[in-house]
Amino acid sequence: MKALIESIVTPLVDNPEDIVVNRTEEDSKIVYHLTVHKDDVGKVIGKNGRIAKAIRTVVYAAKSDGKKRIYLDIM
């Protein structure tokens, strides 16, 4: 999942070397924290959050384990 998030975000940003994806697992959910360079945050979120919503849709659809919910947090 980490590779999927990185492959989606990399073409969108000017500083791909600053992309960091961390995973936090809890009892009922898995949270991926996406951090990008401060100048690239707007590019990842998009106008009215459209790009962020599209990224989340792809990530949620690609989940492999049906037992835990997956969340994507963009910072």
C-alpha cells in the first residue's frame, strides 16, 4: 500500500524526495500518514480537496484485508 501511495503522489509533486509514508496500525484501523514538502501540499490536496479525495478513493479500493479499515492522512 505504501508503494501505491508513493506511485500516485510522485508525479504530482516538485520534490518527490520529500515524500514520506508512515503506517500506524490500531485494533480496527490502519492509518497511512502521507507527508510531502510544504510547497507541494496544495498540489496533493488540489482545489476543494479533489485530488486528495481521488487518492483516498484509490487507496481505499485497493485494500487487501477486509477486516481493518484503511485511512489516509495527508500532512
